[in-house]
Amino acid sequence: MKTRFRKSGYSDATVIKYIDPENPIYLLSTESEKQFKYVDGKRTDEVTGYRSWYTQEGLPPFMVKFEKDVKLPKYLSLVKFENLQGIEIRYDVYFKADDVTEVK
């Protein structure tokens, strides 16, 4: 997701600027993607996190990173995040969370 030029730490306030807490969020991924550590421009086998894709009406699809491999609900499930935070770096915004669960 693109944003204005800003740089700050992860925060809840950044999430509220881009994701409407009143609108539903849907899972677009069927499984988590591993993120690997790079050293001198070369990928290592060390996994640094996992990420998956989500969408909300009026927004482009966005990724959320997790430190651990979370159990994802079914494709297109309505979800909520535990401790969702965002960070703005240059013209991009990135999100991370502790967990994701299906809303029943």
C-alpha cells in the first residue's frame, strides 16, 4: 500500500489512518508466505516471519506480517487481528500483528 512520505515506529495510530476499524476485513491468502533473511543481497534459509494478504472495501489488498506461523482461517473469511500495528516508511505503509482469528 502506498502512502505519503513519513517515517516512524509501528503504532496503532498508523493503522487507523489507513484501515477503518468499523468495516470488515477479509483474508485473501490460503497459506502464509515465509519471509527469509538476506545477507549481502543473498537469501539465507533463516525465516524471519510470515505474511498473508487481506482486503477491506475501498482499499487495495494489503499484507500483514506475523513473527510466528499463524493458523489462517478459510479463504475469504471475515477476520480480526490481535495487536495490529502499522508503520510508514517512505511512500509505503506496512502492517504487523500478533495473530489473526476468524470472526464468527
